[in-house]
Amino acid sequence: MEAIRESVEDYETHAMLCRAIDRTTASDRKADAVARAAAVLSLAADKVLKASDAHLLMCHEPNNRTVVDSVRVDVFKALTTRQD
């Protein structure tokens, strides 16, 4: 259940970043932060899915969450960076 909750939160965080990028792009502001945020968003899923233990889907199997946690931090940083 914990993994399901975290995946829903990750999805919503990615959706928030996508909406923030869309709003900023629509306002014709072409800040470097927007380009960096778009890069984070476009690479996030691939980084997680290409992790060496991404195939370990069973909850009772230990896996390394470092990549997932790192991507999560990158997304949060992109969300909290000012888009001046």
C-alpha cells in the first residue's frame, strides 16, 4: 500500500510540474529554469525505469530506491525554482 501511495504522489508531482511548465510557457517567459524543468520532466520516467532494479516489482523483494528518490528531489527542485 505504501508503494501505491508513493506512486500516486509521484504522478501528481509530475503533473504539477507539467502544469507549471505549461503556464510559464504560455506566458511567453522563456527562463532557463523552465528549460531545466522541462528536461527534468522529460528524463524522469526513463531514469527510474532504467534503474538496475526497476524490474523488482514485488514488495517483499528489497530494492535500491536511490534513483527514484533522486528523481523525486529533482522534480521538487524544479517545482520550487522561481521562473522570473
